Amino acid sequence: MLSNVLPQVDNTAVGQHPYITRLIKGVFNSRPPTTKLLPEWDLQLVLTLLQKEPFEPIENIDLKHLTFKTVFLISITTFRRCSDLQSLRVNHSFMRIQQKGITFIRCGLAKQDRQNHRNSKIVVPAFTDNKKLDPVTCLLQYIERTKKFRSSLDKDQQGKLFLSTCEHKPVTSQTISKWIVQMIKLACPDSSLENIKAHSTSNWTLLGFIKVHL
């Protein structure tokens, strides 16, 4: 950015000047970025909350809590970005229900896709050990509950999986991110968790991890 607005130094762009590059490398070496193995919020608290009111019994809860629960469980078991969840479609050509879970074909390219590498399938695994935490059960219930709202949408929007809880229209990846953060804060009402990010669920992901901690 500075190279575009500042004049050259010694006939060299500011960002490429040897003194600047050495300075940046020195800062990186003296204060390297830190990586946390696990997020600051507790997965077990969220899972415990999802197994009781207002998130159970799933047949009777309101659409808002059903949406939060479905989004969170899919996020924690698929290891996918919010943009991937936003891309999911319920059309027969994009979704297949199987005994071991539900397989989606991602609509459009993912952020990590390249010409020689595409991972378009997104699998939501069934969790038969505990139906209250089964993402497939939640997903099927969510699809059934939102079916009536899809018929009033434009043809190109009817197949989109996640709808807003008020206007019942397709949502953005930012909205899905907010839902995940709200779900975590409901279970972990701690003031120190103000900077929670939705992608932190990826650190808790894999269904096998959830099974071990139940």
C-alpha cells in the first residue's frame, strides 16, 4: 500500500527496499504470531446446552433455536467455512440422504479450490450415539420446518438451505457466522469471550472428538 502512495527510495519501491524488508523480518522474528491449540470457549458447555431447553425437544422448539442448533452442529462436524455452509442446497441434484449421513455437492467454488484441486463434497455425518446431538436429525427437521417458506421464494433461491429466522430469505455467510458466535455466547456467557470467531469451531471439529468428550 505504501509503495503505491510514497515516492521511490533509491529507485526502489518502499515495500521492496532492503531496509524495510529487513525491518519487517526483524519484527516477525522478535514477535512471531501465536497460535492457540484450542479456542477459549468450551465445546462441552455448548453441547450440554444443546441437549436441553430451549434446544430440546427438537420437535417443539422454535425455528430460531432450531436454526442455531443445526448450523452449529453442521459447522462442528464438517470442518467447513461459513461460506461453504451458505452454499449448501437442498435440491435433489445437490443433496443425497444416506444411512451414514447427508452428502452435499457444494454450489460454486470454495475459497480453497484450485484448478487442479476441488473438494466439492460436504458430508454431514450421522451421530447415532446421541440423537440430541445428531446433526442429521437436526438438518432433516430444519428442512421440513422451512419447506413452507421456500415455496414463496424466487426459483433460484428456493434450493438454498439456510434461511433467515425472520424474513425467511437466504442468508449470507456473515449471518451464519453471527449465528455460530451467538450460539457459543449463549453457552459461555463470559465477558472474556468478546472476540470469538466462527471459524474457531474448526479447532473443535471431528465427530470422533465429540464422541470422546460426551
